[in-house]
Amino acid sequence: MQNQQQNTQNTVPIPQTPQMNDRDLINDVLAMEKYMTASYCTALNEASHDALYQDLLAIFTETQNAQRQLFNTMYQKGWYKLDQAELQKLQQSSQKHQSYSSQFPYGTHLQ
């Protein structure tokens, strides 16, 4: 069995104090941005007015980009750690989900 490796950059040290530090603040804003993008997705799916949809889409895109920048900042500082996936598990998951495509009523792509 392979050891799982964590995919991180150099970790920027965090002061151990009761006050919120930079990592805590960015993590809090990142959580809020994730919540907001999920909420905007729901609003986009339910918007019946085209102008409203376009406004929501612009706000969603801006919020999603902010979320990505926050994620990148945390990742670069080593504050957001990800476990590296094993190749065998990725291949198994890919094969499993490819088999589902035969169940799609419209094929694997929309026309």
C-alpha cells in the first residue's frame, strides 16, 4: 500500500495566540465565498428573468474568482493541505463513472 503524500507548498508559520491570525481570517472568508457561490448557483438555476440571470451570473463569476484566489493564497502558504490521490483509485473512479454514460438519455454530450 502506498503512503499517501500531502500536496502542499512551504508552510508559512502561524502565531499561536488566541486572536485570529491571517490563516484564520482567510479561511473564514474562503468558507463564506464557498457558501456564496453555492447560493448563487441555486439562484442561477431558479432565475426566470433573463436580465436577473445575467446579473447573478456576473456576481457568481466574480465571487467564484475571489474564492479561487483565496484558495490559491492559502495553498501557496501551506495553509490548505490536500492529500495526493492514488493513480489506481483515480482510474477506478474514472472507469466507474464512464460506465454511467451509457445510461444518459442524450448520449455523452449535449447538442
